[in-house]
Amino acid sequence: MPDERGQGEVISRLDRIEKLIRAGLAARGRPGRRQRTHEPGQEEGRRGDTEGAGTGGRGPRDALRQAAYRLGRRGAFLSLHGVAWISYGVGILIDPAFGVKRGLGWTASVVPFTWLAVLWIGCGLAALIYAPLRRPGRDGHGFALIMIPPALWAMAYLLGIGTYTRGGFNAVVWVAVAGSTVIVAGMPEPRSAQRERDR
């Protein structure tokens, strides 16, 4: 009997403690339950954000990131230069700049500016076509094509330096552009970017 009375007292005290805890939670608006109900949703949202960032996401930033992964650094180089070459060719087609007219005016008797503009635009479009391949040996033609216009421009400015003294400085710029293209063309795609694209 004494043991049963002791157990009964312990149980009654535990019941009182439980009632006090429940009363305190009710007075404070039950923050414990609110945290338990909201934390799973927050965790799911965080998981969705991390998964969305890795699988392409839903926003424009994630779409751009996914496109960058697919292009890689070589493809991005070809894409940027392709857009630039097309824009430069359209500018020549519409209204050539003063430096182009002055430094390359002698070429008009050999090759019209319209043909030169078409050359820039065609090489730019070819670079955009080869950009997604992004592997040496597969995108090599794209690099070769975007190197042709600046190389010809450098040579033309050098040949016309007699009538346009600044042509030598312009030639140095275009030689640097063509040389950087040759350097990037020989670089392999980084392994991390290649693994990301192959997933």
C-alpha cells in the first residue's frame, strides 16, 4: 500500500506539472506549436530554393545560369564575340565609322564595304552556331571564323597607314583581338564546367 500511495503522488504531481506547462503555453499564444507548424514549411521552401538553383530554377537569373553552364567558357566566348561581330557588321552596313572610311577606304576599290559587312555578320552567326559545342575539335571552326575579320582588319589598316597614320594603332588593337582568340581556342574547357554540362 505505501508503494501504491507513493506512485499515486508522483503521478498526481506529474499531472500538475503538465497542466502548468499547458497553461503557460496557452497564455503565451503557444509559440512552441507555432514553431513546429512553420518550421517544416520553411525547410521545404529552403529545399525548393536549393534544388531550384541546381536544376535551372524558375527565375531569369537561374535560366541565365543554366545557359552559362551549357555554353561553358568557350561557348560564352564564341557567343559574346558572335554578337559583337554581328553588331559591328550591321554598323558597317548602315554607316561605317570615320576611322573605317579613312583607314580602309582604299579597300573599296577591291572589296566593297557591303561585302566586308556581310563577312563580319556571317562570321558572327557562325560563332553562335558553334558556341554550344564548346569542345576543342568541335568548336574549332567557330574560333577560326571569328578570327578572320579582325586579322583582315589589322592587315588592311597596316596597308593603309600611308593615308591614315592612326591605322597602325588600330592594327595593334585588331592583332590583339585575333591573338586572344587564338589563345582561347587552344584552352580546354574546365573540368568542373564540363561535369556540370554533362549532368
